[in-house]
Amino acid sequence: MHALTLIAFVGSVFSPYYAWARRRLGDAAAAPEAHCALNLSLYRRPAGAKRYQRLWAMTERGTGQVQRSATQLRIGASRLAWGAGGDLLIDVDEWTAPWPQRLRGRIHLQTGALPGRAFALDAAGRHHWQPISPGARVALDFEAPQLRWQGDAYMDANHGTRPLERDFDSWQWSRSALGDGCSRVLYDVRGADGHERALALRFAADGDISALPLAPRQALPDTAWGIARGSRGNRPPEVAATLESGPFYSRSLLRDAVDGSLSVHESLSLQRFRQPWVQALLPFRMPRWSRG
């Protein structure tokens, strides 16, 4: 079984270098384009194995290594570009960290219906989440490592005008593929001021969005780093696998206890992210290359 997660950051929200620049220069003077990164996680579970193997890269680049236009984004040697018919072509040329290994190849995302709607995550409207293509297809063709596979995909975007840790304490997010091109997204956000916002949405194959009843909260086992995980449902889902486990973030696979559907789930603790000891650890996994 194979899977991937790819995130293109313009103003890397989890970058210690960006946080240091904001403290030194102020929010307005710290340019987002000076702190860009392509984060790629490749997962593989060999037949009969219980755990997923992972290759992970997230090298931050400075302004001289970033080019942006309406149709493409270059970060270092990697490039994302819109192709004909609304497909997204991603040429990856990265190195893993902390142990260097080459990641090079192409990812082809074939978008499905485009709902064209964004949702505010906070009362002030400073932060938004947009499900760009909830039901897409992806094909991966890599030469390093040698991998070739295809499967279902999901594409979204987050954008905001202030650092996440200033306005949020935590969030829980999950996306489930329901079959027939439909999907479900659950989003629970807790603000730094204590406010809570919850979204439960169903996306049809044609892009139609409908609100779902909010099911009860269900606690899940904490991660090895002590990050709280939770979801919603009439019964607690099973944690089928933990894909990422870090000091402030986790990514998991959940299996629904009622319909058996699999979902990708993330837990983010910005209370933990703010801690100085966490900031000191981040450069080991997020190196910065600012030449060029």
C-alpha cells in the first residue's frame, strides 16, 4: 500500500526561521516569499508489515529560489504548474532530512469537481480553508526512489493573515473517501481565545457541498509525543496507523466504526508548537537553503 502527502508553503507556517524573522522584523516586514518549502511525505507499507515506511523532505528556500506566477510555483529545483484541462503537474527534486536521500520524480494530479468555496476558521475571518478538489486522482512516477502507482486524491488550501499560533490552540481534521467520488471532511478548531468552530461537510462528485449533522466528539489514544487526538462519530473510530508523530503534529489513518471507511486524520497542537524546546528541534527536520 502506498500514499503521499504534499504541501507547498508560501510563508511556511511551521518554519522556525519564519518565526524568528517575525520576532526580529515584525509581521509586516517578514516576507512570506523568503520562507517557502515543498513538504513531501511518501509512505509505503510492504505486504505483511504492520507499519508504514516513510520518506520525508521539507527544505526551506529563500526569495532567490522562489518564482511565482498565476500558473506555476517554483521552490528550489521543484515546480508545481497547472497543465491543460486543469491538471496539476508537480516535478519534485528534493532531499530527505535529517538523513539525506534523493526524492525525484513527477506527481500528476487530475482534478475533479471544483466547489469554489472557502470557509473561515475563526470569527475574525483571518484564516480560511478551501477544499479545491475534494475528489481527485493522482499518479506518481518517481526515479528516486523507483516508484510508480496511482490512486484517489484530495486537494485543499489554507491561507491566513496572521501566524496560526497567535489565533489557534489546536485543531482536528479528517477526510474520508465515501465511494462514487464523494467524500466527507470533519474540521474541529479551538481558538486561542477559547472559541470553538466545527465543520462537518459532504462533497458530492459534482462538487455540491452539504452540511452533515455534528456527531458526538470521540477521544482517540494520544500519540507517543502526548498529542491529543479526537474525531466525531457515533462510535470511536479505530486508529489504523500513525503516519506522522511529532512534538506538535500527528497524521493518522482512521477506520470508521460504522461504515468502515478510511480517513486521513491530523491533529495539530499550537500550544505545543509555541514551546521554545519545540522550536529548537525543528531545524533538524526542516533545514533551510537560502542561497541563490
